[in-house]
Amino acid sequence: MTTLENDRRRFLKRAGTSLLLAGCGCAIGLPVRPAHAVQSCAAQTRESQAAMTPEAALQLLKDGNARFVEGKLLSCDLMEQVRSTGTGQHPFAALVGCIDSRASNELIFDQGIGDIFSARVAGNFVNDDMLGSLEFACAAAGAKLVLVVGHTECGAVKGACDDVVLGNLTQTLANIKPAVAAVSGFESDRSSKNADFVQAVADKNVELTIERIRLRSLILRKMAEKGDIALAGAMYDVHTGRATFM
Ligand SMILES: [Zn+2]
């Protein structure tokens, strides 16, 4: 890709976010653009990140998952993005996801090098280390959104439902137990054999993880209250590839 083409793409990315901030893409003489930032293959810059609102950041991830589902990926030159981000990164969002091999955040939201922070642990919960990572992502590195991404058929959630005991995993699964306890009903079968129960726990786990971020990170709570960042959740379906935003 030529330098000129890169500049053009960067301009288009900035123009898109600027128009979002202006609230209207209908200025006389300008082409009408979508009412939200449009993602291109150009790496995020300090300017594009600064111009992005939390709502626009969330929309980029919604759009990215729609491209993924429709098979219309951006198909970017990743090495070009490596060259563009080698001296600095300006990701627009921080995602908390599971380690599941089917739920790679960059793939399922069609994001490239330098676009998102990706914090992953079995069961997509947060502990002090995850919270510290998210505080770095938002307060130090400028990300505008924290998205907690759960997924269907989660082995960690199933393990928590079944009270699995296995080395260090026992303690890991303890972080999901509050979600198991918080789901009422399903008295006939509260094990991993009950798919509806497992999914109810997965949904509750995303909800409680967002709540835990608010409760245990003063920095992120204040940023959210000021509107500097948004906290949101999503459930990824490993059968369809679709993320449902909560
Ligand atoms: Zn999982």
C-alpha cells in the first residue's frame, strides 16, 4: 500500500469520527457519511482514538462482528499495521474474554493489529490483575470502551456448574461461582448437562463481571460516570459466530 493510500485511509477514518462528534454528516458540500465511525485498515492513531466516543467504539465492534458473520472481513495487510503501530498503540477498546479457542476477540470482531486490548482468562471474569490491566488500557492508554464478552458452550462455566476440582483451575473456577449461585431456578438439574442452566450462568457471569468492574475499580467507575468510557457486555454464540450485545 502506498503512503498516499495510507494517508487517505487515515483521513477517512478521522473524518468519520469527526462527523460522529459533530452529530451530523450532512454538512453542505460534504458526502453524507454513516452516523458512526467507519473502520478501515488504517491503524488507530492518537487522533482517531481521541476523537472516538465510547458509543462509536461499541459500534465499531458491532460492525466488526457483522462483517465476520457475513464473511465480509476487512482483509487488511497485517504487516502494514505492524509497521504503523511499531512505535506506539492507540487501541479504542479493551475486551475481557474467555481463553476459548473459538472466541478470539480480534477474529470475531474483525479487528487488526493495534485496534483492541484483549484480556483473556477462562470464564471471562476479572480479578485484581485483570482490573489493573483494564485500568492501564483505559486510564493510561486511552481506550474508550470495556466490553466483557462471554460465550455459549463455555467449558469454564460448565466446570463451575459442576464444581470441578483440578489443580489451580479450582481457584480459577471459584471466580465464576457467584454467577452460579445468583441463577435461581433450574432446581431439577443445576449441572452442565442442563444447557439452559449453563447459558443462564454464562449470561449472569457477564453481568456480574461488569458489576465487579464498577465496584472494584474506582478509576474505571469514575471514567464511566464521566462518560470517558463505556462498560458493556456481549454474548458470543460459538455456533453462529454472532455476538449479541447486552
Ligand atoms: Zn469459555
